[in-house]
Amino acid sequence: MALAAGLAELHAQACCPLCQGPLCEPLTLDCGHNCCSACLQQRWQHLQEPLPCPVCQHPCPHGPRGTNTQLAQLADLVSRLPGPRPEGHALEARGRCAVHLQPLSLFCEDHLELLCDQCGASAAHRGHRLTPIGAAAAHHRTKLKGYLEPLRKQLQEAQRAREQQILKRDELREELEKQRSELYWELKEFKDCLRSEQNIFDITEENHMRAVFQEGIRSRKQLSALSSTLRAALWDLTQLHLQADQNLLAGVREAQLQRSRWDSAELPATFVYRPTQQIRTFPPHHIGLQNILSRFQVDVTLDPETAHSSLLVSPDRRRVVYCPEMLVMQLGRAPPPNTPLSHVAVMGAQGFQGGRHFWQVEISGMGMWSIGVCEDTPRNAPNTPSPERGFWELILMTRHHLDSLPEQTLVGIFLDYDLGQVSFYNMYNRSHFHTITDTWTGRLLPYFSVGTASSMFSLSVVRDEC
């Protein structure tokens, strides 16, 4: 008895765990299990690495390295020994009908269930498509393989969407940090009068950022949950695909039911943040500047006919460069006759006789310069401009501000003709330079002048895109 049991166990160990027949060209996997080469190729067809062991589902990233010749010889020797011989597909043969206790040999394609011969001949399955287990398993194995690639693509799309969500979250974080930094730079100039408003802003902005990030986290969690669900479905489908015929067909019903869920699964809506306009409590000049910039900005160009001989106006009339008289003469340029200004200055081409107008100029250089507005026809073309002579200007010495001002100075000029004011702003830090008040009746033009002791100077008319 012991010898017979030992021989039976030896025959069983020399069998393929997939087909239950003697091992043929056995392949050894990383987990230690051995399978027939043909059985393994059938189970692994169309699957992606790492390939799972059909017996224990252990991933095999390298696959079998070749036929186990020694095991093949041993299996051949065992097959010559006396004792019971296992038959192929014995695992399926052991399944029996719960009603008739007969072997399960048929599969109903209409009800997707295993049947014995007696069940197949019953009235309940009359007219149904009945297929032998082997053919049905091969058909549904191929069908299940067709589900794998779409499911993988859904998983990849979900993972890409999750990565995009993380990238947008990081971009949002950078944008919010940038806005925060810019805002604190402005608050620094008004620290004394905005201390209480700053505290309120901190609390509000922090709550807003927290709410935004929580919404982003919620969207990311939804994508992660979808990815996990699709990954689990892919894993279950892969395991079902690797099962023996009877077990595979027993699970086909559930796979068909779940397929509709996979097909109907949609990616959650991607979270998109649209910054809202913040209401800030700033001093009157700063609040006015924000409104001025968006509502009253005008397009200003320079008039070359009014330029002093030491000023070179660019072809697009948006930039003027100051050169000493000698340099201009060396360039072969003759001074224009009958210019309305006798000092080193240039006027704008556009004139204003009412309303509100705002423009910006960027100034580079060393020395004294002035900027503002003047009458269309200045009185007496003076060397020393003044309001009495038709000039309203801001005069600055760049040299005195090297430690506090940037290399270039960006100045905003706001003309409120009806109110009788022209205001000047430092556009780099949004601070107010000066406001001149007067009464006008004639046409006013933009105006720019350079002191005679100045070195190379340039002025460019710029425009913010609001």
C-alpha cells in the first residue's frame, strides 16, 4: 500500500499543474513551479510583464530561462513506472453537476454556466448554444484577452490624468506663491497703515488656499480610487484568464457583469482653479492706480519733428535715445530746423484736451531728467520749463537714487484734464511720486526732457496688457 501511494504521489508530482498531464518540455519559473511549455505559453499569450505564475500568481519578471532538461528526463522516467496514470484536464473532470452528480462536460453560452450531459438535454436549456468545455474555455479565454488591452488603456489614462492633476497642483502652488510674494512686496511699502488689513488678508488667503488644495486633494483621491479600481479589475481579469477551463468558465458570468462597469467608468472632472479678483484695502493712490491702469491707459508715440538735435527717435516712435551733440554730429545728422523746443526735449504725437489718460515710460541712464505734459505750443520755447511757461513735469536725478531705485525706472503718468491734475507713479513698487494741480484750457502733449549734464539716456513708451 505504501509503495502504491508513493508511486501515485510520484506520478502526481511529475504532472503539469495546468493540464494535469505528464510534464512535456517543462519550464521552471522563479517561484519554483514547473509547467509544460505549451500550457505556459497558452496562459501567458498577450499578457504584459511581469508575467504571473499560473499556480501561485507570483510575478516572474524574467520568465523561464529554458527547458528544464533534467526534470523532463525525470518526468519521462516516472511515466514508465507502474501505477495510476493522470489524465490531461483531470482537474476539470473532477467537477460534477450538483443535481445529477455527472461530470461537467458542457457550457451554456446563453446562461454562461457549466452543465452535465443530462442538464444539456433538459427543457431548461433546449435551443441554447451548448459547447464542450474545452472549446468554450478556448473561446472565452480569447475573449477575455480582448478585454485586457482596453482595460490597460483606461488604467493608463487614469494614471496620466492623475499625473496631470499633480502637475497642475504644483503649478497652482507656484502661482499662488508668486501672487503672495508680489502682494507682500506691495504691502511692505504701506506697512504702517495696512497692519490690521494684512492680518485679515493672511487669515482669508490661508483659508482660501487650504480650500483650494483640499479640492485638489479630493480630485486627486478620486483619480487614485479610480486607478485602484481599474488596477484591481485588471488583476482579477488576469487571474481569471490564468485559471483552468472549469474555473475560468465559472467566473465568466461575473466578468461579463463587471465589464459594463469598466466601460461606463469615466474620469472625474479635472479640478481647474480660476483665481478670483481679490479686494484689497490699499491707500487711495494705490487703489486709484489699479483702476487707472485698467481703464485709462492710452497708446502714446513720440513726435520726431519736436525732438531736439541730441535726441534720436526710433522708427516706431516708441523709443528715444539721448546722445551728446558731438556724437550726433559725428553720426552725420543735421539738427531739424524750427523745433518748438530749444532745450533737450521731445513731445508726444497725441494730444489731449479733456478726459483722463494714462501712459508709462521706461527710463535708463545717469543724470537729471524730467517727464510730464506741456502745452501744444509752449510759450517762448524756454530753456527752463515751468507751469507759467506751459510745462508741468516731474524732475528727478537718477544718480541720487542708485541705492534704492532699480537700474531702470518705470514711471506712470496720469492726466486728469477735467480735474486739473497730472500724477506720477513709480510702477515698480506702485508708489506715488507727486501730483501737480493746475487749470488747462488748451491742448496738452506728453513731454520728456534731459538735463544737459546727463550722459547716455533712453526713454521707451511701454504698455501693460490689461
